[in-house]
Amino acid sequence: MSETIVHVRLDHGRAYPIQFSRLQTLPYLLGENGLRKGPCIIVTDTNVAALHLEAVRGTLLEAGWGGLTEIILPSGESSKSPQLLQHIHDEALGTGIDRQTPVLALGGGVIGDLAGFAAATLLRGLPLVHLPTSLIAQVDSSIGGKTGINHPLGKNLIGAFHQPKLILADLDLLQSLPELEWRSGLAEVVKHGLIADAGFAEELSVNWDSILRRDRSIIRRMIIRAAEIKADVVSEDERETSRRAILNFGHTFAHAIERVAGYGEFTHGEAVALGMRAATKVSAMLTPDLPYETIDSLLKRLPVRNSINHLDLTELIQAMYYDKKVQSGNLRLILLREIGSAYITGNVTEEQILTGWKFLLHP
């Protein structure tokens, strides 16, 4: 696999690379990005550990990295909890870490969020390295410094911004990704096209069958372009004070679905796929010339295993108000002006939101 680097460039001269190369290059890249050879904390889950932990361990040990602490957590969204965050704290502090000890997040979005928050809070900040093993992590969740855990009132309500030193994305790891996780991750890829690059959205539509087959030549360009879009938006707005909010297209609906259904009934990507369809429906009400059918036909290609028509409408609407974009009790949504152009607005009526939900509940 040839190497490609995408950079996230932040203010005050800060930057870090998203390096698309083999996992075996990890020790070299750690040194290149200012991390000293020595002890490190590897956080992963049971599924990923069985597939990739031995390779990471062997690569580091062969290069002279010693004192590896491996923390293997249960897989799934329920791991983003205060209890498992405390477990990481206890394990890491028990090894005698210092502020130069890197935390390596080996896994998908859940591990990235959880290990990232642990890195942000241990000794008030340890170096963080993402080794994303899922599609959703390589194109979205590992990029931008958002870390956190869930709360019973909502998703990702407790967390911190903590930018990584390095993201190493090995595209070969995606070939072993379970089909559900692959298709789930495609929701974030499609989202990036709809909010920021109409040409990319069109390419996805044209190449959809090849993408589902994981054709290496197609998905390489797809993943790198999706990562570039996320990196560009984050570089412009690190802490989500303005434009970065467009990355949450469909997420206000999605997080409500995840909370009301119970974390785990839907993958995050499945919930986002549904949420984008609802947000597109609302967008079309505010922008009548939006090419609604074109957008919805692409979104319908994102498979979702379960219907949400068993969920309570009142609970879904209430759950939306725990979204982080709510300001002074005013619900704000990310909507589309056109394919490739998104905006944030608080000028959405309860009736329009209700229409979006009814569209999903009674398609």
C-alpha cells in the first residue's frame, strides 16, 4: 500500500498527520512525530485485540519499545462509560506513567473516544495516537480531537477536545471488517459528500456497487477524500464554534434514536443514515428546490437492519433537546442548501421536526 498523508492544520502552528500506511510503520512514525521510545498504553477491545493486537505488540517490541501496557475492553457502545474510563485510569496510573507516555487507541470509534478521553484526563494530558481499525474511525471519529463517554441523558455529553499526535490508518485492516461495520461506516462517508463535496457524492453514487464489494482502488480514493473533507473542516474550526457543526448533519436525529432505542440496537452509522434522511426531509421543506429525490435515493442505499416505528415519538423529540447544539433551549439542526453545502439553523418549527420523524416512523 503506497503512503498518503493528509494533514490537520490548527491555529498557533499546530498540526498532525493522518498517515495512510501499513501498521508496521508505527514505530518509525511515532519517532517522526516526537514520541520517545519507551513505555506506552495500548487501549483496544476484545474483537480488535484478537485480530490486530499481536501485530502492534510485535512491531513495537521489535523496534525497541518496552513496557507495553495492554488494556482490553469489551466491544460495543456500552464501553463508553465512567466505569471503563476509571478502569483505564487505574491500569495506566498503576504502571507509573509520566506525561510523555503515549496512549495508543487501537480500534473503532468507541475505543477512539474512550481512550482519547482517558489520554486527555490522565496527568492532565498524555500524547494520543489513533490506530483506527474501522471505516467510521478512519474517515471521521479519529479526526478532530473529540473524545468522550456517554451519559444516560445522551451520547457524548461528557468529554474533551484532545488532538492526537498522529493518526495511522492502515486501509488493509478494513478488508477484515464485518459487513455490518463496513456498511455502517459508509454513512459518514456519504455525509461528508452531502455536506461539502457534490462531486464526491456523485462519485459515491456511481461507484456504489464497487464500494460495497470493497474494491481496493475505489475505496482508497473514497477513504482519503472523506478524511480530507473532515480534516479541512476541523482545520477551519477546531472546537466547533461555527462551521465544524456541519459534520453533525443527521446526528441530532441519530443520537435521539440511539438514546431512545438503547445503545446497541442500532449501530451509530445506521442511526446516522436514518437521521440524514429525516434531516433531508426537513431541508426540503425549507429549500423547495433541493434535489430531494437524488439525495434520498443515495441515503436509501445505506442499509439499516431495524425499523424505528416501535419507538415513542414523544421520547424521540424530547431526546433531541439533550443534543450539544441546543442553545438556550432552542433546537438547532444541520440542513442542506444543496448537495455539497450544509448550514446550521435554529429556525426550524416543531411541525417541521415532527414531519421529519413521521417520515422515518411511517415511511
